[in-house]
Amino acid sequence: MDKRKPARLNGLTGLRTFAAINIVFFHFSNPNWFGPLAPVVNAGYVSVSFFILLSGFVLAYNYAGRAREGALNKGRFLEARFTRLYPIYLLSLVLSWRVVPAEYAAHSHGMFWTGMVLSPLLLQGWIPEIATFLNTPAWTMSAESAFYIAFPWLAKMKKAARVRPYLAKMAAVWMLGLVPGTLYIVFSPDGIARPDRWSYGPWLQALKYTPLPHLASFVFGIMLANLDELVPRAGRLRMWLGVGGFVATFLILWLGGRVPYAIVHDGLLMPLFGCIILGLSGSNPLARAMGWKPLVFVGEASYCLYLLHFNMWNLIHDSHVLDRTGLARFDPWISYVLLIGMAVLALHLIEKPAQKLLRKWMGVTTVVKERRVAMVSVDRDGP
């Protein structure tokens, strides 16, 4: 695989810090604590949609050129994704041991064992009833793993030649992304008059957690990377796109219940996320502010924070370690700090070492396989 890498986009890495922390606040805070930012925290689920779109953008930013040229080795691409993501995912499952009895009590025996089998295989998200099995945020990995498998083919889409026609194609993908939520509102299959973040229903679970409703966001991210090549990185356009994207996103979230939850949950904010990403991918004061080194430092551990925070929070509080150390009076803020610190430690002590070890092992295995294929080829073609 070609080792050349495009320039780092530190502004996007810095933004990952805020997106990941907002998910922590969404799960473990009272949004009213945050004053004018309460609507953003209360709609923390949109950070997941942002991460999915950003995933498509970053992968295409790094690999789409090679995919279009036919130079992307699909096997090695998937190996790179696996070694990057699975060690922390496995750790998140190990940390879930305390919730196994609760999962057993909450499901039928058949569904419980289905969850136990499918979760390590990154497949639990395809069944709404067990999508959040063992680790609530981990459902996204079912979607991401499916999208990674499809990426080498999706990334071969024709490169954008002109901005306006390409924007029309992106608008079509955006409209397709609105279809699942719109159908849910029109037909109301769960009979919920005004669904919100607390609502529960089998069809709503499918809309929220299964991979297909989120595919449009991932594809939109890939297309955004193609558009990114047509927009100059310097200049004010990107900065104003970013500022406009932030302001418009806040206004929509501030409207709260006046915008249907099923629409906001995934599809509605795609264009605004796109504006933010284009803004932070440029060379401007906004991108430099988001690229502040401390933000980038934490942002590099955002995947660890996202995937580990739920079970780590429960572990901290179920163990009563804060009570025993006299730190409970600083809760929940001390817990947020601990989660960020643990995520950074997990990145440097587990994710990176495991990634290097797995890549070294897989690299050796690949070389051995290639040599065996070569030997078989020589045998077949010889006298």
C-alpha cells in the first residue's frame, strides 16, 4: 500500500474532542447545567452522526485517490482498520463484564446468547433489540465495520469536476438520508406521538441503531472529500462555511422539539456538518483555533473516550472509588476528568501498542502467504 499521507487536519482532530465529550455529557449529565449550551448537550446524539460522516470524509481524504486509480489494496486497508479499532473495542467488551447479568435478565435466552456471539463480531447493531448489548455506544461499530467493507468500492465514485453539479449529487444523497426518518414520522409505526431522546419502540430502535439508516451520512462524507479537492484551502470561504455551519447547527438544536427528532437524529444536519468540516480543513483562524495542541492531544484519544466512557463511568461509580478517596464531592466533574485521562492512557498504553503488534503479525502473515502463492505459481508454470 502507498505510504504517502495527505496533510494532517488538526482542526478536525480538535473538534473530535468536543464531539466525544458532548456524548459523555449526553449520557451522564443534566443538560440544564450548561446554560445556553443545554440544547447542544441534550442533542448529544448528533455527535454520533457527525462521527460517521467524518469517518467517510477522513477515509476518502486519505484513500480515495488510490481507490480511483485501482491502487488500494482492499485486504490491507481492512487490516489497517481492524488493527486500529478492534483492540479498544475488545477492551470495551472486557469492561462490560459487570453488565452481563443485567443483559441476561433483560433478554430471552436466545437473544442473550445471540448478543454474546454477535457483539465480538461487530454484528450486534443489525438486530435492534441487542444493538446496545454490553456497551451502549458500541452499536456504531457494527455500522462502521460494514461501511469499511464497502468503502473501497464506494471510494471509486467519479471524482468531482465542477462544484455546482457535484453539490446537486450531494443534495440527492442528503435527501435519501432523510427518507428513513421521514417515513417514521409519516407512518408512526410505534405509535409515539412526539418521539424524543427518551422514547422507545422497536421501529425507533431500528432507525437509531441499525447501519442502513446511517449509510447516507457515510457516503456524504466520502463525497465531501471529493468536494474538498475543489475548494481552495486558503481564503475566507472555508472559514465562513465553518462559522455558518456551527451557528446554523446550534440554531437547529436550540429549536429543540420544534424540529422532529427522527429527522434531526441523523440526516438533517449533513450539509451543516459538511460546512464545518470544510471550514476546519482549510487554512484560516477557525481551523487554527480548533487545531490548538491540547485539543488535538485529547482529540487523538476521542475514539477511546467514545467507546470506553459508558462502561468506565459505571465502573467508577459502582466501585465507589470516589467515595473511598473523598473525591465524591467533586463529582461529576472529577469523573469527566478521569474518563478523559483513562482514554488518553488507553490510546498510548493499549491502542497504539496493540496496533503495532497486530500490524507486525499481520504483515508477517501476509508476506508468508504472498510467498506461498508465488511458489505455487512457479510450480504451476514450470516444466
